[in-house]
Amino acid sequence: MTRGLLAIGLTTLDINAYPIDELTHTERASLIKGLVCAPAGTAAGAAMVAAKLGVPTALAGAVGDDMNGLFVRAGLESLGVDTRLLVTRAGEPTSSTLLVVESDGRRSSFHRPGAGRSAPLDAAVVAAARGSRFVHYAGIGGPTTDGGPGAALLAEAKAAGALVTCDLISPRASAIEELARILPHVDYFMPSAAEAVLLSGSDDLHAAAARFLALGAKACVIKNGRAGVLALIDGQQHVVPAFAVEPVDTTSCGDSFCAGFIAALDRGWAPLEACRFASMVAGLVAEGVGTLGTLEGFDATVAAMGRYAVASIVGN
């Protein structure tokens, strides 16, 4: 019987500092509330959160042969993520991002590109995908995944009975061409609202979701921050409100939503209830700094759903 999650794609190290409202331009140290280093990225961040929620998880990704790469690997393994498919690229740096978060939640990002976008898609990864209950594909735009290899892998996963989810990271408009190959193998396409607008060419999220279904996705779940989630599932449109949280750092909210959705499905929850659970996961992540924020685990998240009010729905 297949079990667990395989996350494939972007792997980074995030360094989150909060709050920093101005630079001093001196050598004098300023005291801040939070400084967190953690594995992140659409694949590694989702893998880390899923493992925290109790899902047996493996990661297919890449790091460089530097100290950052060692840290990413150790951080994932500390939560039980299987890193046997996390390759080390000799002579390359680990993809890393410095995120400076202001008191009002705004942030500035400084990214060092590296090995993280070149996830492996070799025979071992294909075998792992065929043996997984869930495959979370976060490789759109990667040099080793675009142009056919990713679609071929997902076809293998689907043939073996896997449920496939797909997320994006800073896509170019041309990513729609790769999505045309990928989406016929995807059960739940999970872009952000900004990504959905960019790729569909429509600022109407309902129309955007319909476009992705026309390309082959079985369902579309569009993450729209405080406005909640627009879900087009089984031909029906639903708006699932977010929870009213006090956000501190929203850096990993999209990745954590995907992980929460998968974790709830893994427990047998219906898709719309899984969206509600995923929204709470993202909210708890937003209330702290870094990939995990204040997230404690599956049962604690369920309990939080009973304590938090829902946010007012705005926009479409």
C-alpha cells in the first residue's frame, strides 16, 4: 500500500529577521525579537510542515556543498523528513534567502540563487513517486524539471495511484506552457491569487480557476491571503474564509497551506474541510517567524480551529 508524501522541487534556506524597520548604518547592534534559520521553499518548506503535522514525508530536491546545505539537511531530518533524495550539487551554493520583516508585516527579500531549483528526476525519484500516496510537485520553472521530465514523472505517479498537488514559486508568464503539460496529471493545482492572475491573464479568480481546469487540472485551490481561498472542486465554486490571526511573518504561508491540505486529506478529511484546516495551519505559521511559525502539530491545529474566529471575506 502506498503511503506518505513525496515533495519535489525548490529547496532553500530562509533566514528571517523580525522586526527590522530601518537600517542603522552603524556597527552598533540593535535588539530584535526573532531571528530564525530554517529549510524553506515550495518543496522543502511544505515537506517540513507536513512532517510537523505527522505525515511521513520525503523530499526530492538539491542543496549545495556548503554549510547552508548541511543546515538544511539537518533541519529537515530533525523533523523526520527522509532526505535520501535530497542531492548535494558539488561546487554550487545552497539557494538561500534573507528576509527582513518590518513591524507591520511588510518584508524585503534578498535571494542568493543556487542548487535549489535543480531537483533530481532520476529513476529513484520516479520509484519514490510511484510508492507515495501523495506527490507534491513544486518544480515549475526548474532546469531539470521543465519541458517534459516533470510531466512524465507525474504520469508515472498517477498511474500508480498517487494523488498529485502542484504549487508555484515566482513563475514567469511563460510557465503556462509547462502547466499545459503538467496539469493533466494534477489533482489539486494550488497557486496564489497573484500567480493565478499572472498565468491566466484574468484578474477574476473564478475565471482563472476555470482556465486551469480547462488545461487539465482536476481541481483548483487559489490561496488569497486574508480573503481566504477560492476552491473549484467537482465543478462547484467555494470560498473558504481565512482565520482571523495577527500575522507577524507570512513568508511560508503558501507552502504551509499546501502541507496542511495534504495532511488533512491524509487523515480522511473532505477537500473543503481540508482547506479550512490548511488555512489554520497557514495562520499559525503567520503568527510566528520562519517556516514553522507557532505551528505545534496536527491535534493542536485542530484545537486552534475552535478558538479562532474567521476573517471577513473581501475581494473575489
